[in-house]
Amino acid sequence: MKLRQGGPADLPAVLETFDSTVAWLAAHGRSGQWGDRPWSRDPAKVALVEALVSEGLWVAEIGDDMAGFLTITEQAPDYAPPVAERELYVRLLLVSRAHTGRNVGGTLLALARRQARVRGIGLLRVDCWAGGDGALVRYYERQGFTPIERVPAGDKEVQVFRQRV
């Protein structure tokens, strides 16, 4: 697996990955997370992904495939409880369905931890959809994150996590 800094040229691949993930989620009764319609056809969601891509995108590649995407920033989303210290926030962790089970997400989260250390930041936070069967919450717990608070984010509830680095 190769990791590289991404950018605006990666937008089509990120949108394609969102679309295929949304289709998979909907087919498995999990449309509560990201809906059931392709993000590439919704101007508001395209604008959101454009912003995420421009904030500090990293790309995981396996062979010629883009296997996953990570956006990290020192700016937490508005809905996240404020903290009294500098932090690095995972704004996007997205893994291609074709590469699940290959530790793409874990590798990208390890990169986020390294980036926090390089920047002299001791706190890494992330959030995820708190609904459904709780699989996402358990995933981040397995990755060493501690759940701290559930908060509303638009029409959903998200679980915010923290990890000391």
C-alpha cells in the first residue's frame, strides 16, 4: 500500500467511492448513514466532498487502485464539542468496498497519528455515524479511540472519539 498527499485531481475518485459505498450501504439496509442516492448527483454533497478534498487529503493506493481516502485538519467541525488544546481532526475516512479487510482504514488512521506527532499535536479526534448496528463505533474503539460524546450533526447523531498521541 502506498500513501500519498491528494488534492483536487482526486475529486472524481472520491465521489466514485462515495457513490459505490452509498449503494453498498443502501443494499445492506444501512441508508441511514449516508442516504441511498449517489453523492455525485447532489450539488450540496459534491460541494462538501470538494471542501474535504481541499482540506488535507491523503490517498491510499493498492496497485493502480485508490483504496482509501483520509482528510485531516486542525479545524474540528462545528458540531464537535470544543477542546482547550490544539488537535488534529479526522474529517473523512473512506475505504473502497473493493479493499475492505485489507487494513486500509487502519493504515490511514496510523498516518493521522503520525501527522499529529509531526505537528506536535497530542490529541486526535474523529466522529462517526452513531446509528445502525453500532459497527462504526466499534471499529473506532478497536482502532484505540475512546468515545467521549454523542452529538447531533444535521439530521443525524454522531459519536465523537478522542485518542492521545
